[in-house]
Amino acid sequence: MDNAIIECVPNFSEGKNTGIINQITAAITAVDGAALLDVDPGKATNRTVVTFVGHPEAVLEAAFQSIRKAAELIDMRKHTGEHPRMGATDVCPLIPISGISMEETIVLARRLGKRVADELNIPVYLYENAAIQVGRKNLSDIRSGEYEGLAARLADPQWKPDFGKALFNERSGATVIGARDFLVAYNVNLNTRSVKKANAVAFDLRENGRLKKIKGKTVIGPDGLPVRIPGNLRFVRAIGWYIEEYGIAQVSMNLTNIGVTPLHIAFQEASKKAAERGMRVTGSELVGMIPLKCLTDAGKYFLHAQQRSAGVSEAELVRTAIRSLGLEDLTAFDPQKKVIEYVLMQKNNKTLCHLSLQQFSDELASESYAPGGGSASAFLGALGASLATMVANLSASKTGWEDRWVEFSEWAEKGQLLKDGLLRMVDEDTQAFDSIIKARGLPRVSEMDQTVREEAIQEALKLAILVPLSIMRRSIEIFDLIRQMAIIGNPNSVSDAGVAALCARSAVYGGFLNVQINVRGLKEKEKVESFMQEAKSLLETALANEQEILRIVNESISKP
């Protein structure tokens, strides 16, 4: 989960006192790795919704510290507000963004719930995907009766908290913690001013659909409830409304499970249903921030619809999505401000991968120890993957090869994944070296300090070995792609496949040299033998692959 990102959206029962709100958010920003994205206080509701993201462990710590601070500063005995609530921290959902599954997020939510109950003596209920008990998935069911009814609820054995004692904490109330899917607020623009027409499309789309009527009368089912005609999209809520600022009607949607109904499917279905009713979708609008995957998946979808290779850069996928979804129909759309991963990247230190070639070369040539050969090896591997991917994309668009675009697109997408993974390792290798420097800089005042220092050095050395091993493994994977492009790819680019093989081999060899030099300081002989055995095997494989591919390339170039 090294590259995992989760989001946390706690709701605190204070929306008026900026001093209290600022202290709570300060507890979040004090945690290294947690990036505060938004603070939305409401005076009428007397409630503040905070959004922050980061690595799971950082987010978990920031969530706990914010709940602790809220318990110190908010007295529920004095709280009033229009929004339903039952605690100082009323609800705290964790949301997987990238590099982490819902199952892993559920584990994190339950860890947080247990810690809050154990250390802060606040009863905790689990909801949504993290719910353990039947009947506790829905937040409104858990919160029924609110703070004022909490003492009676805790006295009911059926409502024993999931974590903590069934004792009423008068000051802090109770907290509901869970794991849920990311919710995307998405509006589709129509070329009409009619709310009635927009609602008709909304009813076609939303999962809840519309009431079934016969001759104007609602049909009642055997259970005594109105019969509904479901809409076409699962996990979608929708309604039509008029936006006076732009003079258009929109279909406003909440996509509550983008894994089932992603952005591009909602857009396409809205376009289809609008056309059936004599309207046209002119574009769309995203409210708030979204995970990068929403746009890259959309980009791939629209490229495939055009029978074009989707094995292009992340930036091109995002551009394709913006154009195809019409996200700039009403206002400018800046992915640097709307994509969670990009916003997080800006808040953290810039990585080596985001330097220009000139800047990266200058940094590499400087007198600092890192970046060094390991980062250069990872970059060489990325170059090899990029060249092979280029051949795949050129082959996908080659005149006369139109019926093979799917085949080459699949190869190109594999190449992009390999490239992106190796680019991440450019920074990971530097970070691994920095961990050695940090460990060696620990003080040696006592015998105990010396032991701690030596253990830290050994762990840092292992990391500095595992990263170049990963570079070697990932670079080995490139050879399958290169070989195929040398054999079946556009013959005019076969020399590029040869250069790709040279880059991949150099990446593996560079990784080998880094493993070799770092195992010298490792004290566990079994580990040394294991690491070197794998490294030698990978190097032999790389050298054999390079020679085979260069033979294929040279034979192809030599043909008249």
C-alpha cells in the first residue's frame, strides 16, 4: 500500500466558532502526509465538513487526532443545529481513492473505531461497508434519536456500540465511523431550459426510477406501496433543475459507486436518453474533486470507441476525457485543481519525475549522493518501456492494420503501466538511500542507542536492496513487450525496439550493481545470498533477452 491514497471526510458538530474549527484542522495538518483539501463550515447546521487525503496510515492518524481535538473542544450538552447529529465528531468515513481496495479500507476504519473507543472513551458505531451488525449500514438508522436520545439508545442491548462501553459520554456523545465508496457529484448540461424535460431524463437514469402510472394514477403493488419503474443506472441518484446563471437545465447526478456506474457511462446514457426526448447534451460539470481514475477510465473508453490505442500517456487520457465529456462547456476545467492525486502532489514536495530533463540531469550531476545510479537505472527502464509503447501505438495507427488496433492497444497499455511503475521507482530509490543516511545519523550516546541505530541501518539497507531488485524485476517484464514489437510491430520502428532492449538491459544491470554494493553492509548472510542469487538470475535473463531481441532487430534491418 506504499502508493495508496485514501480520503477522510469527518463531520464535526461546530460550524460557528472559527477558533475551534481551526484547532481541529490544525490537528490534521500537523500529521506528516495528511493533506487538507477543504473545510466547509455551516452556521445554520452548526457543523463543519472537513476533507483531507493522504497515505492510509497518515490519514488514520490525522483522523484520530482530529477526533481527539474535537472531544476536547466541543461540548455536546450545549450544541444546537439543524443537521442531525449524535457526537462532537458525528461521522467519520474513510474512502479509498487509489492503490487500495475497499476491503483494506474497511480494516482501517475498524482500527480507527477501536482506537477512538479505547483511548478516548467515545462509543463508536460502524456504518456503510465497515458495518459489522445487521441494521447498522445506514447512517440515519444509527443516528436516529440523535444526541438527545443517545443515552436511551445506549441502554438498549440491541444498540450496544461496536467499540467501547455502552456508557453515555455526555460531553462527546458517540461517533459513527465507516468505509464508503467515493461519491461523485456530476451534472450533465442540456440544450433546454425545461426542468420538466430534464427531470424526465433524470427519471430515466436514476436507479430509483419513476412511479408507475396508468391513466394518470399511481399503481399500488401487493405490498401496498407504489410500484416504481427503475432507471437504467445503478447507484445513481438524479434530478433535473434549472441553472439561471447559464440559462440551461441540467440533470444533476450523484454517482455513489463509480466502480459500477463510472462517469463516462453516466454521460453516455444521459446523452442517449436526452436524444430520445429530442434534446442534446452539450457538456457536463464536475462538482468538487474526483479521483484520477475517473478521468483516465473515461479517456480509455472514448479512445476505444474511436478504435484508437488507449496506451497513451496519463495526460493524454485526461485531455481526451475533458474534451469528450465536455467538461469545459460552462467554465474552465483545470485537472490540477480538480483531481485529488494532483492536488495532493502539489501539497507535497515535488518529485524527481516532475523535473524537466534539464533539471533532472542537473540534479543527477550535482555533488549530492542521490539521485544516483539507482534512479538512473529506473529511468532507463522507463525509457525502454516508453520506446516499446511508442512502437505499439504507431502499429495501432498504421494504415492497412486497422483491424489490429485492439491487439496493439493492449500491448501499449501494458507498456504504460510498466513505464509508470519504473518512474515511481526513480524517486523510491532516492528515498531508500535517504533512509540509510538518516539511520546512520542517529545518535550513539549509549549502548541501547547503538543497538537501535544499527537495527535502523540494517532495515534501511534492506530497503536500498529491495528497490533496485524491484527495478530489475519490472525491467525484465518489458522484454516481452519489446520482443513482440520487434516481431509483429511496425517494421519502420524496429530500430526503436532495439534501443528499448538496450535501455531495459541497462536498467537491469544498473539495478544489479546497486544490489551488489548495498549487500556488503548487510549482516544476515542468508539474506545476502538470497538477494544476490535473485539479482544474478535476473541479470542473466536480461542479457539473454537483449541478445535475442537485437538478433531479431538486426535481421529485420538487414532485409532488403
